[in-house]
Amino acid sequence: MKKPVKLLNELSKPGRRACSLPASDVPEASEKIPEKFARKEDAALPEVSEVDLIRHFTRLSQLNYAVDVGFYPLGSCTMKYNPKVNERLSRLPGFLNLHPYQHKDLAQGALELMYGLKEMLCEITGMDELTLQPAAGAHGEMTGLMVIKAALEHRGEKKRTKIIVPDSAHGTNPASATMAGFEVLVVTSDERGNVDVENLKSLMSDEVAGIMLTNPNTLGLFEERILEIAKIIHDAGGLLYYDGANLNANLGIARPGDMGFDVVHLNLHKTFSTPHGGGGPGSGPIGVKEELAPFLPKPVIVKEGNSYRFDYDRPLSIGKVRSFYGNFNVMVRAYAYIMTMGSEGLRRVAEDAVLNANYLLERVRENFVLPFDRRCKHEFVISGSRQKKENGVTTLDMVKRLIDYGFHPPTVYFPLVVPEAMMVEPNETESIEELDAFSEALNAIAEEARKDPELVKNSPKTTPVTRLDEVTAAKRPVVTWITEEE
Ligand SMILES: *Cc1c(COP(=O)(O)O)cnc(C)c1O
């Protein structure tokens, strides 16, 4: 278990300084700050020595949990360890210092990389054309839906204004559909955790523009009837959108393009070697089938002979969705990752991610409720509803206790269709020892919930602050030093 960290409360002591500057020998300016703006008293800043200052911030930095510190089982997020060599490559001076207005003749290497990445991502997803412009998954979703809208309007089908989204969907799906001007229809899940096909049929009409799906879905389960679903949507004149934020389970094994999807977005900052979290920068490319290619954002990168250029002559394009061409350095990492892994390596990623998730599930299944007892893909969802009912201990209590065992909590209370949900994604980069340690911690907490529920309910014990008001912490974060008077 982690040792509790002791934080000094108030380091400030009157008169202490972290630097000593010689007296100024610069003559005072003749023009002074107008009296009414001039400070009358010294600013209320902390007064500390250099050593106190350095130790304070270093100590704070050590309180951060990170993938480079330990296991981060956040479901639907793919918090995997990424090879450091890809970081180094994205910082090569030729890539790092390139200006977006650099003439194309002097940026052929960068254009070749973008073109190559686009080709490889098309191959991985089974798509025909792809844009690297969107800066995040949700941004890709909105771009993809705008493309769908433009394509349907081009077909002369203006009244297709509805998008179907499953009740297990990631929250960005209905949000993006709404932002792109669609109305959202919710399709329910069946008792195996799949889209309820009968319910889907009942929603179909000539007003449906399409469906947004994740496969494996957010329950970590593969949509067993995906080909049937694709047929139902296509037969009714709609299009299929694939949320490929987490492609870990499919790499080199299954392609959305072969399942019948027309549009797909990827999160390079989950699956393809850019750390996810901390707010970016990210990259959410979208790939499309031939029919939709003319509507992609412009410019599109094209190859002519042995050279590359941006093509702006795209009359049907929805236009630009971002300044310049997207987050280039994220593309460099993805390119380096795919090239170093190779097609065999990528397939291994998927196999190991799925194996790790199933191994972990087997190790904890006895102590938790399994809403859907099936083989999972890269992640699984269990429920703390038994502990809540029998011991009055919630999922939130149990994952807070995990912090005392030195682990970052998994995603909780999502997907919404599972009460007291815990969504765990171990991913391919964790060792069997780490998975064992994590499952032992979860099982120990289930035991504690039975024997000593108060212990679990009052956790964590080892952090400087225990339970935060998470809503206030997110909406009104206090990240600066505040004097007592305030
Ligand atoms: C992460 C995620 C998204 C959104 O990606 P952002 O880059 O955070 O906008 C969308 N769908 C699923 C399934 C995800 O896991």
C-alpha cells in the first residue's frame, strides 16, 4: 500500500524570498502609472525560499498519477503505455519546426508521412479515403456526421434528419449528432448486450439518416448481428457511422469497412501511441467509403508521381473543420507506431488486449455481478450492485478504496445501462503480474466490503485530500494559491 503523503499547510513566512536581485540602477521612468492604477500595498503573494518553492512543486508533481507511474484501467479510454521512441520521433527538428505555411516543395517529407498514414489507416479500417483534420474523437464524430448530411442532401434526401444511437453509447455520440443538426433516436440493448434488432426495425423510416455504433460496444461486447444491422440501415436508405475511438480490440482482425460501415473515426490519441488525457492535443481522423469521399473536409492530400500536394479543388467538400491540416505531431507518433508494429504487431496488440481483459474478468468474476456473461473484447463491465444491496457499499466507495492499493480507479457509472457499473480496460501493455495485483486488490476490496464496510466507505485514506465534490472540482477548479482573507 502507498504511504500517506504529508503536505505542509502554509509555507509562507514574512520576508522570505526565492531570489535576491541587486538594487535597480535604471533611472525611474518620467511617465508613471496613473495614481488610480498604482498598487498601494504589496501583492499578497506567498513568501518562500527557493528550496521551499522547489520542494513544494516537486512534491505536488509526485502526487500525480500517470500511465508512467502505474496501471490505469480506465474503460473506453485506452490508457496504454506508449513507446517513448515515438515521442522522440515526433520531436525530430524537421517535423517539430515545420511551419504550416512552408512551401509544399520544402515539406515533402511531412506530406509523404501524412499520405502514408492516411493509406495505412484506410487499410486498417477498410475505408477508401480519409481526412486527418479533426482534432479529437468528438470532433471527428461531428465532421463525419456533417459528411453524412452533405451526402444525403446531395442525393436529394433532405428529410433524413434522424440519427439512431444505442442506449449504451458514449456520451459524445448523441451530443455530436445534435450539434450536427440531427435529432437523436435511442435504440435499446437486448439481454445479450447487443443492439435490440427488433427495436431497431421499429425505429426505421425514410427520415432516418443513419446509425452511430461502437463495435465492440461500450460494454466491451461484439455486436453479433452487425451484418444484419448494416443491411437494415442500408436497405432503408441510411448510412452507418462507426465510433472507432478505441480500436484496440479490432486491429488487424476486424475492419469496420467490412462490417458495412460507411464512415469511421479513430482516436489516434487512444489506439495509436499518443497519450490520452490532459486535454490534448489529439487527433480524430475520419475515413469514408468512396461515395462519401467528395464531401470530406478540404484540402485532401494527393500523390502525383513521386510528389505530394494538397488538393483544394473539392467543390462538394464540407469545407475546413480546423486550421491548417490537423495536429501533425500526433500523426508522426501514429505513423511511427504503425510502422514499428507492422501488421503482425498490430494484430498482436488486439489479441493481447482481448486476452488481458478476459483474464482479468475471470479473476474477479466471482465477487461481482456480471450484467452480461459473455466473452468480452478489450474491456468489460461489472457491477457493484451486490455490494450496494448487501453491504451498503457503492461502486464509488470501492474504486476510491482502489486508490489506497495504489491503482487508478476504472471508469464508473458508465455505460448508463448498467447500474453501479465498473468499466475496466486493461489493454495490451500490462503484464500478468500487474493484472494479478489489480485483481487481488479488487477481490480484497470486495472482501472488505463484506467484513468492514465502513473502511471502504471512508476511503481513500492515503491521499492528501479524500473525497472531493467532483462536480465543483471540475466546474470551479481552484488551481491558484488563495490567501486566507479571500
Ligand atoms: C474517447 C471516446 C470518444 C471521444 O473522444 P475525444 O477525443 O475525447 O473527443 C468517443 N467515443 C468513444 C467510444 C470514446 O471512448
